[in-house]
Amino acid sequence: AAEAGTTQGGKPMHGSGAIAFPGLGIGEFFVDRVAFTVFGREVYWYGVFIATAFLLGVLLSLRLARENGLDQDHIVNLVLITTPVSIVGARAYYVLTTLDRYDSFYDMIAIWEGGIAIYGAILAGMVCFFVYCRAKKLPFLKVLDVAAPSVILGQGIGRWGNFVNQEAFGRVTDLPWRMELTIDGVRQAVHPTFLYESIWCFVGLALLTAYIKKRKFNGDIALRYLIWYGAGRFWIEALRTDSLLLVPSIGLRVSQVVAAVAV
């Protein structure tokens, strides 16, 4: 899951037209948001990336469960139970932090129009894990250790859906790796914050999987995930232009506060 792009005032914010990385010698190119069509229905690249992230995350969890002495059937059960609950959690978190944008209950549940938040998915997923582990008498923190690398893998892949949609970008910059988009009819060079977060997540994945067999206690990997992702999200969020503001006067963002608490 990844947030749909919105301005700080709530208006959807997307780039359009050609993409370019002039500082890296990459000229203008176009990316179609539609990957392919099935029986007349368009399938978007965003969905393809999310589905790929989900599949690879499940496979990684199954491998880590086997290596750490957990029954893989429990992982499958958790995936089936947690996935729909996490989607609801992601939407609920987003709606609760943007209540002024909705005129009706229908608007609140219209997830297909965009607007989900990864922290809501994580919180809802952790509650599901806790209830399931208590019911099945499983070591909750050990299960979280197995799940954490899969979550950060999914986040790293999912951010590329934001790239295709030309959203979740940062403020204007002249750095060599700047990304050029057409925003509100104006050609602008911005921070490719989707790329920053994707790289941060993949580095985190490498660190977590390398350390999992050396962990000192159950929950060690899950806590390291919270620290790593929270630290990265805190500084990356400061560069974005579509964040939900908690204290507008100082530019403090909702996600920065949650990230700091996570750390």
C-alpha cells in the first residue's frame, strides 16, 4: 500500500506527460499507466506492482517461517485474514486524518478514488497478528520478526507504482538526480521521493534478512524494522509536497509524527 498523491490542501496532485532525469542524461520518455487490458478492462501498472509486492512478500514470509521453525500454514492463514483487514485499516487511517474532505459515508469508503496510508495498514495488520497468535498460542513477536522483512519488501516495490502514476514526488530541486514532470501545466524538476523510499526499503530489507538469524530476542527484527522505516520516512516525508499537515505553521506532517513515534 502507498498513499495516493494529494496536495497539502487536499487536491489530488499528479504529474503528467513525459518524465525525464536530465541530470543523469535520461531524456523525456512516456510511461502508460495502463499495463494491459483484459476483456475490455484496463489493468494499471500500479496494481501490477502492488500484486507483485504482495506475492513476493508472501513467498519471503513462507521461506523465513520455515527457516525459523514456524508452521507455514499459519503464515498462509495470516495472509488471508490480514490482507482485507489491512486494506480497511489503510483507508480508515487516511480518512480519519482527512475528515474535512468527505461529504458522505460513500465518499469515505470510495477507496477506488484514491487515498490509503501504509501506517494504517501496518497497525491493523499488527492487531490481526496479535489476535491470531493469541488464539493459536503462537509467539507473537517471533511471527512479527518473520513478517517485517516481507512488509519492507512490499513497500520498496509498491513505491514504483507511485512512479508510474507520477505521484508522491518531492519539492523542486536542481540536484543531479532530479526528476522532471509537468505539474499543473508547468514543467518542473522535483525530488524523486518515491525512489528515495524504495532504495531505503531495499537497503532495510538486506539489513533485516542478514540479521534475522542473529537476533537477540523475539521481536528484535520487528523493532529494527520500525526504527529503520520510521527514520527513513521521517526525512523523506519532509521533502514531499503532498503530505498531510499536522501543524501547518511549522510544516510538521502527520506521517513524520507517526514515524518519530515508531523510532
